[in-house]
Amino acid sequence: MSSLQADHLFKVFGRRPQDAVRELQQGADRDALRERGSTAAVIDASFTVEAGEIFVIMGLSGSGKSTVLRMLNGLLEPTAGRVLFDGQDLTALTSGELRGVRSHKISMVFQHFALFPHRSVLENAAYGLEVQGVRRDERLRRAAEALDLVGLKGWEKSWPDELSGGMQQRVGLARALATDAELLLMDESFSALDPLIRRDMQDQLLELQRRLHKTIVFITHDLNEAMRLGDRIAVMRDGRIVQLGSAERILVEPANDYVASFVQDVDRSRVLTAAAAMVPPSRPDAGDCGCQTVTPRTTLAELLAVSARVPHPVAVRGEGGELVGVVPRQRVLTLLGDYDGPQVPCDLSPREKEAAGA
């Protein structure tokens, strides 16, 4: 599995782009450069996407997120900086070498499906393999397997206009998966879908990721989508990455007032998890008192319901059943901030405090 690295990427459009980069590196103002005919779309963007990670780049329109994505796969050449994939500098490749990388190692999933209306669902899913030169019987077999993965088995002979928007987007996802590319780049792939279908596609992506462990860069302007999908999130504003971290870190510790205002309306109970709320147990058997336990990925909404049923902190256990922390109820309420639901008193007896490690 391969990692992806953006190393001090700049993209400047307009006059004298290299001079503009030097000025930006010395602290020049983006608006002042625009007045002189240079538009700085991306300014000094650096990050690493780990193998098997869903890395979300989010921001409002004009923040530079889609420009970053196009530099990652070579559709746009950086004005400065490098893109490294599996240790290979993509910005140093010839156009032919770059096409080879895009054909075999990197797949794109577009916002507007990009399906061929004159090809069947199966033929659309097989298109990336056709570009690779895979023989017909092999590419149709692999395309059928990919369609099965995304829940479209039985629709192979249908035409794109016979499918709903969500199903068409699944075909686009199947086409990317069929190539077995190491890296998936998804450019606002679900934003054209209705809310219910969009959430269904998010569920589909998360389920596929649990099974396939792809390296994914996902672009979105929707904060709730970013929080739901991203292992880590890069928040962009005016061409710069203003904060990079987990959804929980961004919610609990916003880097500046812009990020704080951006996340103020997020439903914390659906985003934050027990991992953000738990504290270390005082001893290995703390919390082992016969009560219901949760996992580190349990949401605060679920955790609060569990906490309301017991008079002591809730034990958090890992995949192997080991105790990794405990969550006092007051800790949950503090993280939820202005939570106005039922609040159960969390005064503990000395025995309960000892048992739960509070």
C-alpha cells in the first residue's frame, strides 16, 4: 500500500507566477498579488496521506481544494512544490509516464458521474481497464466483480439513463475500483446527490473502505460529510490549509476563529466518539463492573444513552476486549457543550469510583 505526499505546493495563475511564489514565501498578501494580475489558488500546501486512509480536503468555493486535487494527479502542474506517490516524484515525470501512473495507480471519481450514455453499465465500469489495454473477457469479469462490490449486481446490461443518480454514482465508483488502483481521488463525488442518497453513498464508501483499505483523497465543501468520512481533514481557506487533524481534534480544538465559526453548527453528538471523551483508567480492571461497555468509535449520542442507564463511568474496550479507557458522564456533557437533553447526576460512591477508575 502506498502513501501520498504534497510537499509545499503552490499554484499561481496569471502573470509571473514564479515571482508571485517568491513573494508569497516572503509573506506577500494574496489580495495584493491579485491586483497585479496573479491569482494564488494554492499557497504552501503540505500534507501526507497515509496508506489506507480517507483524507478529506474541505473548504468553501474558491478555497483551493479542487486545485490541490488536480495537482495530485498531474492534471495541473504545480507552480512550485512536489507530489510524491509511493516515493516517486510525480512532478518530475514525463507526460507519457504520468499517463501510465494515472492509468494504473490512480483513479478518479467525478462529481457528475461521467458515464458514457451509449455504453452499458458493465461497459462503463470496465472503461478504465479498457484504457489499460486489458483484454475484453478479463476486464468484463473484473468490472462485474466491482459492480457486485457496490451493490449493482444484476444491473450489468442496463443503460445509464435507466439508473437513479445514486446508482449512476455507484457505477463511477465501480469503474474506479475495477482498475484496482492504489489511490482514489474523489472530487465532490456525492455533492450532486439528494441528501438521503448522499448519505447512502457515504455509508457505501465507508463499508467498502473497511473491506478494501484503499488510500482515498476526498474533496468536499460539506462539513458534516467531511466529519463523517475523514480519518483526517485538511480545512482550506483562501488557498491555505488552516488546520489539519482528526474530526474530533478540529471540533474540540479549532485552530482559529475561522475554523471555530465553521464547525459551530456541527452536531457534535454524531461526530465525536468515545475515543475523544475517554480518560485513562486508574487500573487495568477499572470499569469491569458488569455494566454495558462501548468501543472507541461509539458516538457521543450513543454513549450518552448508555451512560444514562448506569450510575458510574462507562468502560471503553478495544477490538480485543481490552480496557482502553473510561468515560465519566460529565465528560460527555462537557464535550457536547450546550446539550439540553436529560442529564443524569454522576455523583459516585467511593466503591463505584474505585471500580470505574474515576
